Amino acid sequence: MLFPASAPVPSPVPQAEAPRDCPLCPRLVALREACRAEHPDWWNAPVPAWGDPGAWLAVVGMAPGKQGANRTGRPFTGDFAGDLLYATLLKFGLATGTYRADPSDDLTLQGALILNAVKCLPPQNKPEPAEIATCRPYFEAAMASLPTVRVLVALGAIAHAAAARALGLRPSQARFGHGSEVVAPDGRILLGTYHSSRYNQNTRRLTPPMFEAVFARAVALRDG
């Protein structure tokens, strides 16, 4: 399937997005160029945030997956991790429509949005500390543009650390663990969950009920 050169879905924070040919991380640029040569019909660019600009919930991922967002241009779309994430968002009324692993499906997020700590595909799905730091201004600019977000769910330790820093929390104040919960100085709440990756699900480190419990807690915090 041919995906467009322009973003396949509109960003809720367009002023905080990286340019398509962002040059800041040489290792990520090299991988991007290799992917463009091998798969010229893929997105192969920084992946924009997606979802409701008036969201109360932000789901924070680590970085795009090669077969997922790097291919399709929409966060968690087209890879195994997205299957559980979107099923969970649908279950809790945070999305409507049908998820078909394609940015042209009719899925819409309601009260939620998704953004990544690192906007470009990293080799072996492992961004280096310098790359996380380099991408931090985009993430923090996005968070600053989302005044209605009150709860964040971070998928994995890297996403959790990025979200904690954006909330003004020191590492010692925001230790990551599945089901972890910390309140930021401004009252926003950061929840942690193991990433919905294929590895975590196949090894049963993360089960659907475990994942859903974190989102149930997020909804309870909103309602409370």
C-alpha cells in the first residue's frame, strides 16, 4: 500500500512536530534513508502525534516501530503492539470506529492522543540516550500545547522517563514499574505500564488484563 508523503493523519499539535527530513540524529537519519531506499512507499519520517487535541489522556510510546508507524505514519498502526493498544482504547470508550491497522481506517480517538518520546525509527527499536535527549524538545513542546491532558499512560521505561521529565519530575520521584503512579507538581498524573510489544505479550510479562487495568485506573482518575 502506498502511504502519502504528507502526514496520513492530522497532528493535534502541528506546531510541535519535527520536519519530515529532520537532520538532528545521524544514526536515525541513516536508517531513515536506508528504509526509504528499500521501501519507498512507506512513511519513513518522524511520526506525528495523533488523536484528540482536547484529550484528557496522553498515551506515550517510546518510538515508531519499523513495520508499524514508520511504515504507516500513524502511531502504533500496523504492528503487534497496536493491536492490544487500540483494542483497549476501544474497550474504554477512548476510540470509536474499527481498527484495521491502516491509517485510512475509520478509527478516531476520543479524549485521548498518542505521542512518542522519540519521533523516528531507531535501529533494533532501541534509541540511544543522546537521541532521546535530542528529540525531547519536540515531546515537551507537544505536552506544553496540550493543557487539557491530566493523565498520562507511559508504555515502557523510556517513555515513562520522557513523560516524567516533561512533567517536571526527577527520576527519583518517578520510578517506573507496571501499574506505577506518580503525581506531578502541577497535579497531572503519570501511570506506567509494560509496553504492549510482541515480546512482552508472548512471554506473558504483559497480559491484556494487566494492560487494561492501567487504563481502567486512568478512567477512574478522570471520573474521580
